[in-house]
Amino acid sequence: MTALMPAPGTAPRPSSPRTPKGLSDEGVPPTAAARPLPGFHGAVSDFKRRLIEATLTQSGGNRTRAARALGLQRTYLLRLIREFEVRVPPGPLPARRAELRAPSREAGTAPS
């Protein structure tokens, strides 16, 4: 019977969580602000954030309309807004009821 043995002088490497290429934990204080990821995933995250910002701007800050335009559930859009720290533009103030009614004629003016 033949037994397979590791080659002399080689030991199995301990597994550790992988750090994305270009990032290291050295010299970064734990309270440092989160940096965007470089590379593909960072570009995708940046694209999503900018797309959400543009859609919210077009919808006047209305998150329900923005979610509908993006084809997302409103609650998922809200989660993405928090995750990507998207600044929601202030929407126009809602019209007051008095402004929606037809302008009434001033008192004391005779119709022409």
C-alpha cells in the first residue's frame, strides 16, 4: 500500500480572509472613513450610486417614482440609498390646497 505524504519542508498554509488586491490593513486606523473599492467592484458601486442619484433628481426626490423607474422595490431602493450614502435631493414643496383651487374673484369687483 502506498501512502501519499506532503513533500518534505512544505507545510500547509493557514487560510486567512482575502483582502482585495491593492488594499492592505497595514497603516489604516480602524476609525478611518470607508474608501471606495478600487477596480471592478468599486466601479460598479460608483455607477449604482450615480444612477440612483440621477434618477432621484429626475423624480424630484420622490423615492417611490425613482424605484418604479429603476424597476426596484421601494424598500430595496431605500436600502441602496443607505448603503451607498446617496444624497436625496430635496423635492419641490407640495402645493397647498389654497393654491390648488381656482383663484377666487376679489370682493367688491363687478364681473365685466
